[in-house]
Amino acid sequence: MTKLHLIKLMFLITKENTPKFSHYHFHPYKYGPFSYALYSDLNYFVQKNFLSIESNDSKYIPKLTELGEKEAFLSQDNINLVDTYLDKYDSVSKLIDEIYRNYPIFTCKSERKNIPKKPLLPTDPGIFLIGYEGKDIDEFLHELITYNITNLIDVRNNPRSMKYMFNKVRLKKSLANVGISYENIPELGIPTKFRQELNSYEDYQNLFAKYREILPGKETYINKILHLGKTKRISLMCFEKDEKYCHRGEIGKYIKQKGIEVHSI
């Protein structure tokens, strides 16, 4: 089957059979739901010669003689489940119609014409906070798109990550693909040398007490955020899931003291 058919089929199987099938997350894209993680795995299978690809029509061809019989990898119940979906959605158009009808949020970035349900996303300008800890890039993008964030402000001092997709260059490209602009303001970050031996809530509070002392000297960058937040839906991003353990929470408090609302994603 084609890449489009396979990815959309996996989306529907995942959505309708969670938690049995819950390995992949998806986000709205040009042709409906898309998963970078699934796409990466498919490329890996091609590299390892478990799949071949016909470049003319983007069709994947499984090499079962090398991959082995599917019974070695799936239970009979799962085989039957997948076969049911294959039989029911033997055409891509039928599959896409089903997805667009039942999962309209995943159509909001679609370039397809005559979408049956166009989701209404919030449009009021404002300032939000988000962390990417524990999320893959597909979950992260899905959250931003659901909140209709237009501008992501990376407040990491060093915009690198052990998660490849959250390194500055890769993240900027992924965001651009879904129409979200990216900017890094490292001046609002905390240098790595000050983030050593943070083992308790008290350690973080001591660090943030020092950070609060320097924030008034960062008004140039704070004002830039405030200016953007008047006309755009922007989100400040850092790593930690819980903003009580992240300096973006302190930036949020500082902005709130100015009488401006800040929301958490």
C-alpha cells in the first residue's frame, strides 16, 4: 500500500483501539493526521531491507522472506483486527472520508477541498506556557495546534535536547511545516552551570529566587513577548512538564504581575 494509505490506516487503528494500539501519536498535517514517529520507523524498515519502496507511486512492498511470517510478531487477535481494517478500508478515499468525518480536529491543517467538518479553533490572542518532557514531537505539535498557537518562543538557554526532534533546527522545521513560527530567546534561559544538583523542590525554589532577581533586567525580552501576545497566540516553551520546576513558570508569574493573563497548556 502507499505511504498515505498506511499512515491513515494506522491512525484509525490506533484511535479506535487504544490502549491495545497506542505506540504512535498523530498531529494534524497537510493531508490529515500524520506521525513523525511512524514515518521514521517505516524509513528504518526500508533501510534494514524489511520493506522496499516503489518510488513512482510511494508504495511499500513488504519482504516477508526477510521479515518473517507476521504470526511471529502479532497475536492472532491482532492479526484479525488489522485484517478487518484492511478489508473495510481497501481504498484510501474511503479511509480518509471516515477519518475526516469522525476526527475533524485532524483536518484543521488539511489542504484537501470540501472538508465535511471544519473545526473551530480559538483565535483570541494570548500567552501560554508549555513543556515537552514526556512527549514526542507528534504529541507536542498536536497540543500546540489544538490551542491554535501561532508563535512558539523557546526560552531555553541552550536549545538542544537529547530528544533529537526538539533540537532548535529540527524543531523549527517541524513547527514551520504546520504553520507555527519559532524564535529562541536564550537571554531568558538559565545557564546550565546554575542548574546542577537540582534534587528537590526546595532546590528549584532557591534557583528560581535568584532568577526572579534578574528578571527585571530582562524587560526588553519580556516586552517583546507582551507585544507579540497582543495580536498572536504565543507559547513559551521549555523542557519540564511541571512548570513549578521550570523557569517558564517564573516568567509567567512575572507577566501576570503586570495584569496580563498567562495560561498553561
